[in-house]
Amino acid sequence: MTNQLPASMKALIEEVKTIFHQDPKVQALFENCFSNTYETTLKKRKDGSIFVITGDIPAMWLRDSAAQVRPYLLLAETDPEIADMIEGVINSQFAYINHDPYANGFNEEPNGQRYHEDSTEMTPLIWERKYEIDSLCYPIQLAYLFWKATGRTSHFNESFQTAVEKILALWVVEQNHEEQSPYRFERDNCPPSDTLTRDGKGSLVTYTGMTWSGFRPSDDACQYGYLIPANMFAVVVLKQLSEIAEKVLNDDELFEESVRLAEEIDRGIQTFGIVKHPEYGKIYVYETDGLGNYNLMDDANVPSLLSMPYLGYCSPDDPIYLNTRKFILSEENPYFYEGSAAKGIGSPHTPPQFIWHIALAIQGMTAVSDQERVEILELFKTTDANANLMHEGFHVDAPEKFTRLWFSWANSMFSEFLLTMCNKYVKGNALSKIGQ
């Protein structure tokens, strides 16, 4: 699955290498990471749509595929072939959502391949059916940013409009998960993080205005059903969807529903998602159930609390965000690790003392200090296990111990981070405001 690099990609690689002309390691990292998704994970189908594997898993995740091609939006501004490719990814994503908006990973064809024989409503096209809010957020945001980058509106077609109606309807149903949700998920012979409790319904929640999620963007089960960073992402994309409805589709009903739902979810976040920490003051919690229980932590996977400004939920100097950032970049966060080689945020999805390149990229892109950005870049240079590619997690004392040699999402996140170091930002996204 190897594709030749287009001229626009080669030119940007050379431009970045020129900017870092005194740093051969950064040059090698960017050349390999930026080209990785294009060279190794994309497959064009007969109908023009694009299938994107994650790397070492032969399925297409809605979340990963959007993040994998996101840095290429910079090329799509002037390269019609790259724009066609991204539009092909978007078309695949919304076709999959129309097939089943509760599923997170899909096969190229309806061949029945799957991660596990789970107790949920599977079809031959579905690889995995762990419901995650972010799996629906990422394609909407990619479609929005693609419009901003290229001016194209052809992807806001009937498939897109049908899918977003399904997404909004699902999010409304999952505001009342206990009474209305048809979704169940159980997996046997697995760690607790791979299945839902209460016969597949998940832990008890009550109405908050937020929308429920079964799983985190790590694909691990939520401890409490209202995942705050995912709800924040939903607020962001609902606002983006309202802009599409108003300026492109002229759909008053979609506009009004998007605005209403964004306001309800955001009210829930502000009411149930903030606590007062004795040391850090007001901070956002990671998860809550509306019943008084909550999780104080952050996970390396995006959406995360650390990624709030990256997603566009708040500014990087927002006081509650800054308090939360201090908390999650401290040992108070149970998944913040510091060792002799690196420090950063990991995940219960990987072993203890393993931190993630994705989280380092987010930390660098949301930093307001140039010194912190430079420190993050130095960590990237010394934690790639001499592969000139990024990994999932790596050990804070021994970066040569890592998970996933071929993990395209991490390569794209590093690439986007480095591009921001060059003052190159995807049009229409919140990061450009940070860099100004």
C-alpha cells in the first residue's frame, strides 16, 4: 500500500528541512512522519473514496483517519489531487457513519473481519463497535476544516446531511442514556477496560444535558459515562456544523438543532464538569456521571483535557484550562509519568511509565511558552528509538521500549506540531490563533 509522494508534499518537506537546516534529526523525523500516512495507509477505491488503515491494524477508525490526514489540509489549499484525496476520506467516513453511527472501526469491504466476537449489533462491514463520541466529532471537524482550506462544498452532499442528522439524533438519545439508548456492548475474556458493565449498558448515569459515551478515544471503557473532553469536542463541532448549515446548506432546522444541542451540552459541562481542587483551584474533571462521582485524570488520546485549545473549546490562556493543565501535567494526574529520558502523559491503555507522542504533540501545540515548545521538540528527537517515526507509548526511562512501530496517527500529530513550529497552521482551526 505504497503511494508516490506528490510534488506539493515534497516541496513542503524541503521547506521544513530548510527551516531546520542545522538539525538533521528534525529533518529526518519530519520527512518520515509527514509522508508516512500518504505512503503507507491510503487506498483509493473504485468510487473515488479513500480507505485509511491506522498502520498496524487493517481497519479504518473514524477518529484516526481524520487525524492522519489533517496536516495534509495545508497542501489541499493549492493541490487539487491532495484535496481530492481528503474528500475521498471524508466521503468514506460519512458512508460508514450512515451504516452505523455507534461503530468506531470499519473494514474496507463487508468481509466479516473483526477485532473480537462482541455482544453488540455487528455487521460484516464493522471491525469494532465501541461507541465513542469523538468518532463522530472528528469527521465533522475534518469536513469543516476541508471547506475552510479549499473552499469546496461538494462533500456536503446527501450522505453528509443524512449522517449529521443521525449524529444529532444519536447525541440527543444519549443525553437520556438510561431511558432511551439501544446501545449495548459486552466482550468476554478481556480486561474490564474492554467491556461495559450492567449487561453492556455501562455505569449508572443521570441526565446532565451532556451526551453519554461508552468508550474513551483510547478505546477503553469510560468509568463514568459523561466524558468531558469528548463533550467539549461535540460542542465545538456542533458550532461548526451550525455554520455549515447556515452558510452552505441553508438549513434552518439543522442550524437551530446544532445551536440548541451545543448549548445544552456546554451547560452540562459547566455545571457538572468542574470541581474545586485544593491546590489547583477550579479544574475540569475527565469523566462524571451526574450523580456526584468523577474522575480526576487525563489520558494521552485526543480528545483530552490537555487538547481543549487544540480542539477549539477554549483559549490557551483560559483560567480554568490553565489550572487543569497544571494539574494534568503534574503527578496528581495518575497517568503523568516522569523518568530519566522524558516526562509526559500516558494512558491506562498502555503499561505504567509509558507516555505517548500524541500527548507530547498536544502539549507542544497548546503551550504558550516558546521554551516549552522547544523542550517538547527535544523530547521527540530523543524518544523515537532511532526509527525516525513516532510510536504509541514509550517508557520514560528507556524509549527503546515502545508500543506500535507503525502508528500513523502519532506520526501525523508530530508533523502538525512541527508545522506549527514553522508558523504553518491548518485554516479554520483554533491553533492558528495560538500561534499569532
